[in-house]
Amino acid sequence: MSDPLTELLAALDLTDTHARTSEDIFIGQSQWSALGRVFGGQVLAQSLVAAQRTIGEDRFVHSMHGYFLRPGDVRLPITFSVDRIHDGRSFSTRRTQAYQEGLPILSMIASFQDADEGLEHQVEMPADLTQPEDLPSAAEVLRGVENPIAQSWANGRPFDMRHVPSPIFLSVDGARVAHQAVWFTAIGTLPDDPNLHRAALAYASDYSILEPIFRRHGIAWATPGLKVASLDHAMWFHRFGRVDEWLLYAQESPTATGGRGLSLGRIFSRDGVLLASVAQEGMVRVPKP
């Protein structure tokens, strides 16, 4: 397994096939995964990169809505087909379909806008949180756990993630509440391309978003028989921020029912600027006692 950040940048460097069809076609590779399945955040980020490749440099993504249709296989390339749905005076819309072996694994629509001025307000970042330097990294929390999935969480991610108050990898400590926060940053410096940082932000937004559901019910990731799958993912990009600086991901789950749970998230820069909002529903099936 090579450096995780290098793998991420390679995965986001899609190949343009220059196919002469009604759609723009790109090819991408996947990062290694202990489970052999494509990480949902990766295919989200790649789909966004593919769509952005068909947009002029003066327009930037402001929202994306995707549905996870099938699990992806890390051994196979992914084909991204981009449909140029609309180009208006201020906004552009693109639909990206991600395929493996001719079957769709993700369908996403994204909207792009010219830089513009308008009304300004935002919610405040949660106050009085423990700072990332005072929290253990995943590598420190999982040191000595030889399970390959645990080692992937500890050393195989391109982001350093530090939970407030504590992670739920092996156990859930503290109160059974439906909210948490996660500090995260890339493990190295990324190129200055703003679109790359936006794609990487979409990638990272998929890591821990469902965890408030688990925390509320005292369920750790290591629970035997636990089955989890992301169903859909929506993201709104409000302001630009670099992902190789510490960001705070404040998360909460308003409801869980019918084998599904909904989580909402807000991503802030360290100085309190609201960068993005996220919503995801996931399938969560817990084995019966």
C-alpha cells in the first residue's frame, strides 16, 4: 500500500477518453481498501472532478446530490459519463454516472455557479471544543490492533481524523448522544487547485457522517454483524477552504427508523467560517441479540 495521499491524488486524476459521444467520458482508478469495496467518498469526489472538467474555469460547484446504487470493486476501473444538462448565464448543471462493467454504481447531479455577491450570514461554529493537537489520532487510538480494517483506519487514510469527544472504532464511551464533532486535515500538503480541494472535501465528508446514529445507540464500528451502507449524499459548498488545514466537522442525527438513519453535518474552517453543509441517509442494520 503506497502513501494514502498520493493514492487519493492519483484517483482524482481522471483520464479523459476524448470519446466522440453525446456525453463526456472519463476513466478513474480506485484506492486500495481492506474490504475490496470502493470508498463512497472516493467515487463522489471523482464524479465531481469529472463534472468540473466540463465546466469553464470561472464556475465552481455549489451543490451536489448523489445516490449510491451498487458497491464498487477496487480492482476495476470506473467509467464516468458526464451529461451537460444545462449551461445558463450564471449556473451550469451536470449529471455524472459512474459505471463498472456496464452497471451504474453512483448517479450524481451537481450545480455550478459564477462567483457572485449577495446576502451573507452563517451559523456559529460549536464553541469550547477540544483542539485537534490535544486529541489522539486514529493511529494512536488503534495502535496494537492487528485487524487489517483497523490498520486501514489507522494508517491507510489520506486524512488525519480526531474525534470529539472520542472515536467509536472499538467502543462507544460517554453519553449516548446523537451528535459529535471531528477535526480533520489531509496528511500532507495538496496542490493549490481550488477544485481539487473541493473534491477532496467531498471525499472526506463521507467518512464519519453516519457515526452520530451509532453513537446514539452505543454501537461501535467493530460490532459483530453490523451492516452499514450509504444510500445517498448531498453537499452544499458555501465558501472555499483548504483541506490541508484543520477543519471541524460538526455532525448530528435527527432520526433513525426503518433500518435507515439520517445524519447532517457542517464543516467549518478552524477560525469559524462555514465552508459546507452535508446530509446523508444510510442503511444501518444491527444484529438482534
